[in-house]
Amino acid sequence: MLLLENTIQPYAWGSVSSIPTLLGLPATGKPQAELWIGAHPAAPSKVDGRSLESVIADAPEACLGAQVLQGFGPRLPFLLKVLAAARPLSLQAHPSLARAKEGFAKEEAAHVPRDAGHRNYKDPNHKPELICALTEFRALCGFRERARSLELFHELRVPALAPFLNQLERDGLAAFFGAVMTAPNRAELATQVAEACSSRPVARFAAECTNAVALAKEYPNDVGLVGALLLNLVTLKPGQALALGAGNLHAYLEGTGVELMASSDNVLRGGLTPKHVDVPELLGVLDFVDGPAKILEPSSGPEAVWLTPFPDFRLSRLQVKGEAVVERLGPDIVLCVEGRLTVNGQLLERGQAGFSRFDEGPLRFDGAGVVFRATVNAPRA
């Protein structure tokens, strides 16, 4: 196993303490939002000063295994992160694989710099993801049942929103969301909705109204607030998770979690952010299926797995006491979050992570600790 040096992303919404505490480092007083562990070219982990991306490129079959190499090409298919949010993230969704390839090709042909702030597609990959709570974790995830959203908006009695409600009832979520998010009076819509949530909150939706007021303080006059009120408000307990496929409109609000995703940085934003917003492109990728958010519980047993349909990645947690041997599906990244143990002879302490080449054979643990294991689910057909 190769010990990894990982990059911290200092996004403005990040916690000043969560990631330093995990790493055993003093807080700098500045936000530390995400710890990236993987081989994404934007911020690859390093092995003795070399990028993990180049380490894999030197020996792709040995690092990845023949099946993963055939299914995904000569790259690590997944990206592991520790995400620590003290403030809400943007209202966002991620594209399908086909849409990502198409969008990336168009922006490449148009010579849009890959690091340009207005670029939508940083790479040609999709970005399904899984967030597993380390602390209590609050999020907006997927569209709430349309009938319940109608109840909420009717009872809020927002004058500027009234002309749109027949559209929500008659034509559905897609038509309503598109009309509101592109309305000429969208700042007025946001202001009136925030005022209604503050002055006459709906008792059955008290938590949603409270959240809307908080979002309005962060992002005044942002119509993304109305979009946020259409979504399921979820609070995860430690160990619970959410799986988000292509087109799932969501926003993480607060908390620390382990996040695993396909290796991509493609984000399409609809609001609640100072970053680039592209509502027409977002509308083209959204999944408007409504219903409650599905909270995932881990499987039982010595290796607890959060099951998803995504072939690119698989997340599990092991509580190690003494010796343990785990068979391989492909390349592995192991992150230690508690204790101290060795993995294939490499010592990992709290906050440290290592990469295991597929040709190392089974993962052999020795010690006492809790680790998260990131690997592939299955080779892509």
C-alpha cells in the first residue's frame, strides 16, 4: 500500500475545524471544505511527491486490474473526499455520462479554458455520488412529492408566486421549476418567499421554512431559494448515507461526511452560490421524479457496505480489531478515521489514507481502528 499526501480545498463554505481535527492538525482559522483523495487531475493525491495519476499511468494494469482497465480505461474510476460544510453548498446537479461527454466536447471545440469559471464541463465523465455522514449531516435531496409542495406554497400565500402555482398543479415540476428559475421577477419571487417563510411559516413545514430563512440570509434575492423549497430536507445520522444519481437536484447544508463519487468535477448550478450558474443547462440534466429521499443504511457484518447501482465506486466501513483479510474488487483507497493499524504493511493513523494496487492481492489489516474503503462496484460494460 502507498501512503498518500492529499489536497485540502479551501472553499468558502467549509468548516474551519472538522478536517484539521481529523488530520490532527491545528486549525488555520480559514475554511477547509474538502479533502480530495484520489487521482483526479485537478488535485491528485501524491505518492512521495509524484501524483497518483502518474503512478497509475506508469503501470495501469498492475494498479487497476485488467477488468477495471478494460471497463474504465487507464484511470482511477472514483474520487474519495472528506466533505466538511459549515455553510450551505450551491443548488446543483450532475450530468449523465452521455451528457458529460457531449458537453465536454462542445466546450473543448469552443476553446473554453478548462479552468474558466464559466465552464460547465471540466471533464467528460458523469458524477454520481454517495455521501455518508460522520456527524449529523443536513441536506436537500431530490424533489419532494409534488402534492406536498403545492400544500406548502398555497399556505405560504406568496403573491408573486401565485401565477406559477397552476402551472405546478397542471403541468408538473419541470414546467414550474423552469418558469420560476427563469422568471423576469425572480428576485422579487425570492424576497417574497423568504418573507412569507419568516412571518407566516407553515407548521407542517416548520423545518423547511426555517431552512429557507437561513438560505435567504446567505443568498438574498436568489431564486434558488424557491427551488430549494421543492426539495426533501434530510438529516442524516452518523453512518447513514444518500446516493445521488445523474440529475438529482441537491444541496448539502451542514455537517461532515465521507463522500465517494465517479472521478469528475462536473457541477451544474442553479443558485445559492456566487459561482457560475447556468439554469438552461441545469434544466437539461435534471431528473424531475418526485418522492421522498431514500436514506441508505449500511449492511451488517464486519465490512459494512452502502449499496448503490453505480459501477464506478463502492464504499464500505471496517471496524478492525486484530487481524482481518479482505478480498479485492479492484484498486482500493483506504482512509483511517479512528485508531491506528497497518494495511498490507503500511501504517495508517487517523486522517491518513493509502492506495493499494490491485496486484498487491488481498487487503490485510492488523491493529485497531475504523477505516473507510473505496473501490469499484463493477467494471463498466
